Amino acid sequence: QQFTTGAGDDINPAIARDGTIAFSLRAFDSDIWRLPVNPATGSMTGAPQPVSKTTRVESRGAWSPDGKLMAFNSDRRGEMNIWIRKLESGVERQLTTGTGGDYQANWSPNQATVAFFSARAGNSDIWTADVATGKLTQLTQDRAMDTNPFYSPDGKQIAFMSDRLGRLEAWVMSADGSNQRSVSDLRAGGHFIRWTDDGEYFLFRAESGTQVQTMKVRVGDGIAERLRDVASGAHMSWSPKRDLIMDVRGHRTLLAYPLAGEPVKVFEFPESQVRIDYPVWSPDGMWLLFDRAAPRGGDIWLLKGAPKQ
């Protein structure tokens, strides 16, 4: 059962006899940056640039299909919600409001809706927001954790991750939330699922013991093919042509992996405590969006009234 939501890492919990939970909140200031890269190799072609820079948490940028807009989550007004930014002008507007934490926006192919996951109804579920009106639709209502939605190329389906069968696996549903079904039996992980252009396969990270595997799974019948291994895979992103994997090693170093051959070190910040997370290729393959996170201390919290197990 999920007790906390919001930005930062909730760590080191300790439970008292009366059910009170003490835990540490390790906080980061996170901004979204972009890095120019060679679409054929993933290597950097210029210096990184800040896209959004605040004293709050701005995270998990998502390119619109036309490459002109970025959806992202931000807590600049106190709650973690979805925002949209025009990349050329820098004009921003808030798409969602409310509590519970809205994370990991993903655009529909026609740019009419943005899918995300949120605990705004008390549990982590998949939601969509109409880009023009902000109208919200809840797509999943299972008591399990549903996260990381990604639209199919034709916009008719949404892939997501769920632990409703006891462990995290890749699932798919129709774009209106109907026909939910499990696709994988591989112990899925990480934050990204990617579709092949024909909509026939998922590409995602799976775990086998201590080994990270990159898997290609056919949506129709779940038949899996193992691709190359990567250093982490938790934050990996596929290039538009699906021939390169951008990964982050140790929340610090961007690496570009061809499907065969040695990886290329792309970039890391000189400051050892600065993290890089959630790299995402632009539709034209010329840029990467990523999080730049720096620690800003932490706090001790008490959670009273947690249900006794």
C-alpha cells in the first residue's frame, strides 16, 4: 500500500509500535536540460542547455510528436502537476491541478491528449488530460500500481506497467481504458516502454536476477526476443529509428548503445553529485531532453495513522 506521494526520495523508514512511521525525505532540485546529439551515433555535438530552470522540481520532459512542445511535471505551485512549454518561445501553461502527484507525461500521436500516472484518486493509476481543455479521464482503477503510460503509434492503445499480478510487468489497453491485459512475463522494470513503428512490439527493460536485459516483446502474443544488455536500463530511451539506446549509468553518465558494438560515452556533468535522469530523444533524433538534479539537503518526517499490516 502506498503511503506517500510527491517529489524527492522517501528513505530509511522506521516503524514505531503505535504504527507511526519516521522517514527521511532526500530532496533534489531538478531542472530539464537538452543536449544536441548526432542522430546516427548519439554522440554530443554541442554543449548542454537548460530548458527549464527553477528552484523547484521540473522533471521527465516529453517531446510532442511535432517537436515543438514539451510536457513535463513540475511542483512549482506546490503540487506535482503536468505543464506544457512551447520550446521556441518558452511560454508555459499548467495542464493539470490537484494533489496526488502527476508524473511522466506522454503525448498521443495527434497531440490532443497527454497520458500520465497519478495517485490523485488515492492509488497510482493511468490518466489522460485533454490538451485543449484540461479535462481529465481516469483509465485504470486497479488497487495495484499502474505507471509509465506510452501511446501506440496509431494512438489506439496505451502501454503501461503494472504490478497487479504480483510483480511489475508490461500491460496494454485501448486508449479509452478498455481491454486491459498483461503482455509480458519477464519482470519488467525501469521507466520507459517504447513501441516499434508498426505497433507490433514493445521495447523495454527486464530483470533476471541481478542482470538487466533489454527485451522486444510482441504485443499480440507476448513472444519475447532478447536484445543487447545495457548498463542500467532504468532510464533508457530508444532513438527514433530504434537503432540506438540512450542509457544512464549510475544516475550520472549518458551512454549511447548501438544494437551491436561498444557503447559511446556521451556526457556527464563535472560535479560528482549532479544526477542525470530520464533522457528522451527528440522526434528528429537531434536532441536529448534529460533531468539535471542536484541535492539540496533533506528533512525528517513522521507519518501517523498508517494502517497496521
